[in-house]
Amino acid sequence: MTGWSWAWIAWLAAFAAIEGAALARDARDDTLSEHVWAWLGIGRHGEPRPEVTGTVRLRRFALLAFLAWLSAHFLTGGFF
């Protein structure tokens, strides 16, 4: 394995450790999902919806565009 492979493994292990600790804490606003929901102005079930501003719409679009590109990139072997 190359140094790059080890670096990606370390990155994934760090994510797993951070997310695992956040899940074990069972507190609000500590997991990646909860942060993404806050950044995108997505309210929790049973709570009032946050105000949707132009910057929130831009962040939502940027995430959607990135995930669409990433999916196409992975599924086409880097063609996109």
C-alpha cells in the first residue's frame, strides 16, 4: 500500500472515531448529520422549520451538485 492509501485509511478512521464518539455521547448537535442539517437549515421532526434564506438555498444546491458529481465520478470510473 502507498502512503496515500494509509492517509485515506487514517482519514476514514478519524471520521469513524469522531462520529462514534458523537453517537456514544447521545447529545444534540454533535454528529455530522446534525451539523449538515443545521448548515442547510433543515429542522428536526416535530420542531418549527428554520427560515430558508438565499444562502441556505445556495448551500443546499452546492451540496446537491457535489453529491451528484461525486456519484457520477465514482460510477463512471472518473469520466466525470
